[in-house]
Amino acid sequence: MNHPGHWIGVILFVFAIFLILISISNFGLVKRLLIGRPMRTAELRSHHTKLLWFIALPILSADLYSSVAYGPEAGITELAHLGSDAKWYIIPITISTIVLLVILILSYIMGILAYPNGGGAYAIAKDNFRARWVSLVASSSLLIDYILTVAVSVSAGIEAVSSAYPVVAPYETILSIICVFLLLVVNLRGVAESAKIFAWPTIGFAVCMMIVIISGLYDGFRHGFVQQATPPFGTIPKGISTLLVLKAFSSACSALTGIETISNAVPVFREPHQKNAIKAYIALGVITSITLMGFAYLLYVKGISPSPNNTMLSQLASLYFGHSILYQIIIWFTFIVLILAANSTFTGFSQLAAIVAADGYLPRVLTNRGDRLGYSNGIIALAAFASILILAFHAHTNALIPLYAIGVFLSFTVAQIGLTRRWFNVKGPKWQVKLAINITGAVITAIVAIIFAVTKFTGGAWIVLVVLPVIIFLSITIRRHYDDVARELRINLSEEFPEIREVTTIVLVSGIHRVVNNTLSFAKSLGGNPIAVYVGFDDESIRKMEHKWEEWGYPCRLVVLKSKYRSVIDPLSRFIKVVEEKKGKQGHIHLIIPQFIPKRGWQNLLHNQTALQLRIWFFRHKDVVITSVPYHLKK
């Protein structure tokens, strides 16, 4: 009864019932309770406020900084099977990660100088490459990475809690799905726009990490910086290989996702935008580097090993603080900041999807703003895809890491090559220095992306490498469809004008009652002579209908059709075909369908919805104007 799979099934079943109840009941009331009141479009302008750089820093750095909680652990986990002799590799791997972080920050500072109004990889690629597939590589890579960020961050947050409270471990997948659902509701409500409140969890987590590092240094002064648990430094373990070290490095680079956020958000900084955004980048680089290096060093000194049931941060904190209140605070701040990192991704994903959709490469429904002015369809799509990944990989961070970061490094590479092209073309002051920085960034990020693709291929990276071209192909296909539709619908304003044509009105009747009377009244009010069509399944029903019609006084012409296979669509479609052949293309056919509407939503389940079926079929297969005439039941 307590098996996790059982509870997953129960939750999904309850969620499905919840959706059904919403759809057949008062949807507006439920929606208002969950999401809040609709907001006017005019309120969009007052939705964003300019931020001081030191306030914007913790808000925009949640995605990058939170990943220090699992980045070094993801790297050393790849070498854990080699034993304690391999633990010292966490130091050079972390140093390499920091070097890459510095290169990326310098590269994106160049991006800020080039695009003071904010320029992500998609905008840079679109501006500097004629080939549309290049910008689609950037956008598709980022969209995939956003989905993985939610899955990884939420899973890592739940794993942090289960490390402190082992009773939670069997329910990690369930709790992760619940967290994603709560994030969905929060973002649909627009709470994510109240940005300043989200600075505090990141600040709290940073303070917690500094407390751990300072405590570790104090412990080092007391007991020595090389302790009994410290593994030997520089030994070469058996089974080590260059490919394995590169694999560990690529996993550790998962700590660098989210670095593009500040570059995308330059307009939210107070004037001068560029200068303040650069300050935030420099501060972020310094704080993240210190945290990564300090955390990795303490993990090495204490000889901590990766554990599937206890994160390395939890193990380190428990060594210094036991299971005291301070330990609990560290764990909960870790959880909160990881959830916050996932939360910030909802805005990034939905905004990027809306920009790409506005260019015609994704469904335009993603450009629609919801009641709370967010791109609600993109938010829902992100939650759905992230939940699928969490279910598929059972909320295990180390299982998701192989898929992670390859997408973002592909987008990094595209952005750096795009900026390189820009400096060649635009030049400007000190363009050679900017060019050198972005060339270096392009080369390094390309190498890291290749390392990811090679070392993580069998571990799951092949999924991303397969999905990425599929998304690009679908994006191009969507744009081609929109272009074809635009060409087909375009008219010559000097030659094509609306024309008056004869309209043949057909009213589908199922008998003689108030609904049919209401519908025929509407049809006759339009003018002309409507034709009533009755489809009978046997001779007896047809005779009764003809007799009642005669008794009713022949309100209009009646055509009776017999269906041998109990289908309304087939005989009606044959009749309409006959009418089309007589009228040709010179007239319109107007099909009017009566439909009664029950007073309560659940009562729809008691009726066969023939009117809806007919509308769907004729819309899909016939050039027929279709009108439904509702009759609202009072009981």
C-alpha cells in the first residue's frame, strides 16, 4: 500500500478527476480561486520595476548559484566507483569549472555591451545569422534546458530534504510533482512578478554556504587542513581515463546553467543599465567561485563520498553542526533556493517561447497572455514536460544530470559565435579585445558541448541530441505552415471584393419539440426558405415524423433521410453533396443545428452530444457554414 508507484498512480488519478470536475463544473470559480482575478492589459506597464544591481543580483542568480548545491557532487559522483584515491579530483575539476565560469561571464559581459536592451542567445543568433536554423538551435537548446532546470532543481531540492528526513525518500517523485504543480499555480497567479521577495531565499542560501565554509576553515585551523579522513592528493587510481575525467568535468559544469539570465534581463536594472548589469555579473562570478571552491575543498578534506540517500552538502553540514537547528536551516534554505531556481525558469521559458512563437516557429497560442498577464500556455507546457521527466527518471538528480547542460552549452556556443560575427561587422571601440574574448568563449563552450555529447551520450545525452533536431524540424515546419496560410489568405485589394450569393439553409431536426421550434424560428427569421432534414433509422420512426410534420402544418419543406447504419453524419453529408452539385460554387450552404444546454455542467455527461460531433465533422470535411442554436433548459 505504501509503495511509491501506488501513490503516484493515486495522485495522477485524483489529478485527472480534478481536471474533469473543473471542466464540467463552474470553471470560472475554480480558476479564480487558484489563479486570482483577471488583470487588465493596462496593468502590464506597472508590472515591472527597475531594480538596484545588488537587489537584482540575488533575484537573477538563483538558477546559477543554487546549482553549487549539486554541481560538485555531480562531478565527483562520476568517479566514485574508483574509490577514495579519486576524491582529490574534485579540486581540479572545480577549478576548471570556475575558469569556465569566468570565461562565460566575460563573454556575456560582451553581450551586454552589444545588446544593452537584453540579448539572449536566440536574439543574438537571429541578429547575426541569415540561416534561420542557427537561431532555432539556440532557442530549442534553451527551451530544453529550461525544462531540465525545473526537473533537476525540484528533484535536487526534494533530495536535500530527504537527506535530512529519510522518511521522505520513498516519496521523492510524488513530492517533486506536487512542487511542480504548486510552481505552476504560483506562476499562473503572477506571483513570480513580485520579484523582490525572491531575493531573500538566495541571500539566505548564500549565507548558509558561507557559514559552512567558514566553519570548515575554522575546523581546519583547529584540527589541521589535512585530516585523517582526507584522501591522498595526486594519486592516480586504477581505471581512471581521460574520458572519465572529462565526463566528471561535464557533470560538474551543470553548476553553470542560468548564467545567461542577467544578460537577458539588462532592462530591469536601474540606469545605467549596462554598468549595473556588469556589476551584478562580476559580483555573481566572485561569490559563486568562492562558494564552489570552498565547498569542493571541504568535501575533499572531509573525504565525503556521494550517497544516493544523503547529499554531500547534507553530510558536510551534519559533520560540522550535527542535526542541530542550524543544520535544519541549511537544508531548508537549500530546498527553497532550488525551488526558487525552478520558479525563475518558468518566466524565462514562457517569455522565450512567446518570442519564438511570435516569429512563427512555435504555435502562436504561446504568445497569448493569461488572466494574470503571464504567458500561461508556456507556463503550463513547461510544468507538463518537467513533470514527465521527473516521472520518467524517478526524481533522481544524478539520473537527470546526463541530459542537463548540453542544451545550454550549445546555446552558449551559438551566442558567442554570433557576438564574434557582430564584432567583425560592427567593430566599434576596443572591438579587437571584445572579439578575442568572444572567440575564446566560443571555442571553450564548443569544446565543453562536444565533451558533453561524447561523455554523456550513452547516459542519456542522446535523448537531447535526438530531440533537438526534431524540435528544430518541427519549428521550421510550423513556420512553413504559417507562411503557406498567409499566402493563401492574402487577397488583391483592387480585384477581390465581397459578393452576394444565394444561401441554402438546412436545419437538422430530431423530432418536433421546443428545441426544434426555437431553431426553426431562428432559421425563418434569417429570410429565405429553410429545409428541415430528419434522419430516421427505421421506417416506423420516419412515418411518425412525417405524420407529426403534417399535423404541425408543414412549417417548411421537410426532407427525410434513412440511415441504414444508425449514423446521422453519412446520410446528411450525402444530402449536402447533392445540394453542392446543384448550387456549384455560386452559393453558400448554411447548416443550422439545434442544441439544448443543461442547467448544470455534469448533466452534459447524460447526453450524446450529437450536435458537437456534427460540428467537428462538417468543419473538417465540408465548406459549410455551421450555426448552433442553443436552447437552455431550466431544470
